[in-house]
Amino acid sequence: MLGILLIRKPFGLTSHDVVNDIRRRFSTKRVGHAGTLDPMATGLLVVAVGPATRFLQYLPLEPKEYVADITFGRATTTYDAEGETASEGAIPGDLLGAIQAHLPEFRGLIQQLPPMYSAIKVGGKPLYSYARQGQEIRRDPRTVHISEFEILESTSTTCKARIICSGGTYIRSLAHDLGTALGSGAYLSGLIRTRVGRFTIEQGFDLNEVRKEDLITLRDALPPMPLIQLDESQTESLREGRAVAVNAPDGAISVGLLDPNGNVFSVARVHGDMVQPECVIPAEVSHGAS
């Protein structure tokens, strides 16, 4: 059994909770996910089952799209509603106008400092373990890309924003930094991930309803990566780790390879007119829900 599941993560569960639920439900230990969602966040979580976990790195998982609720007038230690108050400030009388004036600063390539309450590891320990002990650890800013940041609606104290961004972006940090720019402070009060690459929340399943029949095959999940059909001899050679000659599309860096039955069994690196396997599924593994 192998494939990809699109799960609508409920509020209050960690991404690892979702993985454990799928392990129990599908009676398999080999389950992984791409792109962690905080417990307070909901929305689309891409989950891989069986040997498909090895292919997560090749899936089209960017950009990511979110709908975020931001509350102004208070900054918190965690940058979200679960943290303690770190500071408070006056909210501009024309909050929407003030937000719109600063939004250009948060579009394009920007530098973002990860929050202390995050899973990034320093010295072998996640940052949140230091934060819980009251320690502030030096963090290096990260370059992220915000392609869209628009306000969908607003009140005198809050706004709802649609954000499209690169992987690794902390929406909590965006909310916090926007509050800092306004001088009022702000925190993330709600978050829904609506898209991951070409996968949308409308394609997802509720965790308590998902079935093995809902698994997406790698053949359907990998595109727009090019897929190339191979014969038995080529398939056997690649499964043994040998490079083979194929007619790869111009400009292709990696390709998905199909066995004689039409199933993806490998992702290979293109070197001229040859492909070298990087990831291979054993011949005895079945595809889909079986």
C-alpha cells in the first residue's frame, strides 16, 4: 500500500497527531507528512503512506496559500493566540489604511526571523524547548517569498488576509511583524491552509472519514514532473541502481519513471541522455489501497 492523502487537519491536533491517526487507521507504521501545521491551524496537510514517504521531497508542494486572521493591539510570546502578552499598543484609528500602507514591505523577497516557539533546532534542541525555559536564543533571519498578501476583510481591531508564500514561511511571524510595523503589536488569531502546490483544500478529506480508497497514486501526484514509460529491461536495470538511456524532455532535471504496468517506481536525475535513479520502490510493493 502506498500513495498520497490530502487531509483537512482539524483544530487542536498536531501534524504528528494526524500521522499517528493514519498509522492506526491504515495499520501501517510508514506514514509521513509535508509542511507542519501548528495545532491551532487547520486546513490542508499532505500525507504520504508506505514507500510514498520517500517521494514527498519530489511532490509539487509550493507555493502555499493561507487565510489568516490577525488581531491587533497586543503582541504575544508565541506570535499567536496561545501565548502570553508580550506588549500592547494603540491600534490606528484607520486600521485598514495603516495595514495597506505597510503591506508592500511584506511582499516579494523578505527577511523573516523565525519565532522562538518553533521546531527549528539549535544545538540539537528545538527552539520552543529554550523558549519554555525562558531563554532567548539567537536566530538567523530566513529569506522567504511572499507573492500575494491581500486583505479580505477588516474590523477596527482585526483583519483577515490571504497569503501566498514559499515553503518555510511563518505566518505567525508575518502577523507579529505587521503589528510591529504598525506600532500596535499583533498576533495570529486563526489560520487555514487552503493550498499546497497544486493541491487544494477542496480536494482534501476530513481525518475521521478518510479511507484507503482515497489514496492518490504517485502517477497522479508527481506531475508537473515529467513521467516516462519504461520497458521491463530498463525497469530492472534501474531497480538495480544502474543508469539507463531515455528520451527525457528538454530542460528536465528529474523525471518520474513508470514500470511496464504504468506505476511510478522511481524518480531519477537526468544526466544528458541518461537517467540515474535517486529513489526506487521495490518490485514487491503494491500501489494504491491494496
